[in-house]
Amino acid sequence: DGIMIDYSAGHIRTDEAALLIQALNEEIEDEDIVFYPGKSYRHIMVLRTDTPQEYMALKTVPPHDISDKNITGYLPQGRLDSRIRDLIARSREIFAGHSVNQVRIDLQENPATMIWLWGQGTKPNLEPFAQKYGLKGSIISAVDLVNGIGRLAGLDIIDVPGATGYFDTNYAGKAEYALKSLEDHDYVYVHIESPDEAGHVGSYKEKIRAIENIDKHIVGPIRDYVDAHPDSRMLVLPDHPTPVALRTHTHEPVGFAMYGKGIEHNGAELYNEESTRALGIKFKSGEEMIGWFVRENVCF
């Protein structure tokens, strides 16, 4: 019926999704297009072209922005949109009779009915983190996009068993592997996707549970490490809001908390939207914030 009922196909399992991605590569006869499997519902299509800017100019919409809406008005739009729309239509044919979806339907799970292409881009050239800040870094994330940015910035990718990018992720494992990484790295970036997923599905209970798990299993142990290592510090923040009421990203500033060596207490007793907003401390960009975070002394 053309409605975006479930942007994640019931948070399809990674092994199932890999079989569907394999089918795309086998059935779509275009030597300039290759699909690469990621985790769960997130994957990448590489399009080799002499005119990348033509595809960059296409207007595309994230699927999680149009939950419960008819997709017709949100399909890719632009001069070369027919090729991308044809790929989406072809994927529906390939997925329709696939055994993965037959099993999912039998189990009363949402099938993956088609691909949704959005967020196009070309490979960026990033200055290595070590060169910019003089720190050897690592990154932990279940999201390939985040790991890819980290890799381009020269960060070492740390794989954590059981990291799913969903509510069932291995929270404690992320903290454990992060602290172990600090044995031979100066900096570790830990990314947790579960609060964002809770916002997208509109579940305040899952969002509360995710935040509590992050606080208990990740922030707590890392804070204990900082307390035991006076030459260290930590920074906690979301990358964007995903309000449960809206089920999509919004663009207002996010609150942050810095703690550790050389960081003076500024009177805040709580870390939440209201208290951080009331302090009025703002950075124009994440890059500016990191510049402050790695200074010898931080005073606001």
C-alpha cells in the first residue's frame, strides 16, 4: 500500500540481511553497482560513476523520517532519479519471493520488502586524528557509518562481541573494551545507538532503559577509571536529539558533560537538557568542542 510501516524490517538480523544483500548483487545486472552488507538493516551501495555530483544533487529522505507515511512523495528526486528509483523497484521484485522473507512472514516478523536509498556521498578526506591532536585514538561502535568515519580519521576500530546497535547491545562489553583500549591508546570514542533507536520507534520506556544502561554500564565504569587515573578525562554527550514524540532527529544543540583532569566544576548538579541549557555554554561545532576537550586545562 506504499506506507513506510517499518524502516528497519523489524530490526532484521544481520545474517538474514546479508543473504538479501547477496541476492541483490546476484540479480541486479549492473557492473557499476555493488552492495555491501552491514549490520541489521544498515547497508551500503557503491555506485561507480564519472558524474558523482549528479547523484550527490539528488534529494533523498531518511526512511526513519517518514514512518507511517506514503513513500511516493519521498522517493529520490532529481535529474538522475530514474536509475535510483528503478533500483528500489527492482529490489521489491527480488525480495518478494526470497526465502528469508518467507521465513520472517511465517514467524510473524516484518519482512524486508525493498531497499531504501538515501544519504549519498563521496569518500571524504579527513585529517588524521593523531596528526590534528597528537593523540592515538580508537573507536567502538556497532554502526558502520560511525566506524567508517573513525577509520578515515585514522582511529583503530575496536570490535566488541554482542554489540548490536540496538536495545540488546553489550553495554558492559563496550566499557570493558574501551578501558582495555586505553592501555595502548590515548583516546577512545564509544558510540551507543540504542537511545536513538528508542526515539525512532517512539518508545519512552526503551529510551529510559537505554539511558540507564549507558549510565550504569558505560559512564559509571569509565568515570571510575578517570577517578583512578588523575591524568585522564571524559566527555559525555549525544550527537543529536531524537525525541520520542517526533520519532526523528531534531537540530537543536545537545547538552554535554566534561569530567576529569583540569576541568573545574561549574556548579551544575545534574546532567539533563534543562541544566545544560541553563548554563549557556555553547560550542559552534563538534570540532571546536574536541579542541577544548584535549586542552591541558579547561575552564568555562
